Amino acid sequence: MMMKDTLFSESPLAKQLLEISPAAILIINQQGEILSINGRLSQWRGFSASEVVGHSIGKLLPDSPVCDLVVRGARTMSHDC
């Protein structure tokens, strides 16, 4: 896990803002791995955070064009390194 991912996950303010938002929010890393989802997204998609955190964005949003962009971006970044 990257340091930035750890800092986000340990921030009480970030967690609180994530949960009180009326919007469905998904936090992913550069590889498209789900780091966090809020309650609104959990209700909308029918998955609990424990079911999707650590998995690919494709598990939560399999038909989303965002999923394709993340996967392509991750491949591009890994080739650039």
C-alpha cells in the first residue's frame, strides 16, 4: 500500500467527510484497487465496504467506462516506470 493510501485511511476527518456525503464516493489507487467506499455507494450498488475494499474497481462498477479508463491508465503508468 502506498503511503498516500495509508494517510487517507488513517484520517478521521477524511472518513467522516466520506460518510456524511450525500454523493456515492469511491476512492481508488493508481492500480484501480478500491481503498474505500462510503455508505451511499454501498447502498446504491449493494456491496458492503468489506466486500469490495482491496478488489479491482471492476468488481463494483463492471460496466462503467471509468473502469476501462482506470485499467488503461494503470497499464500505461506501469509501462512508463
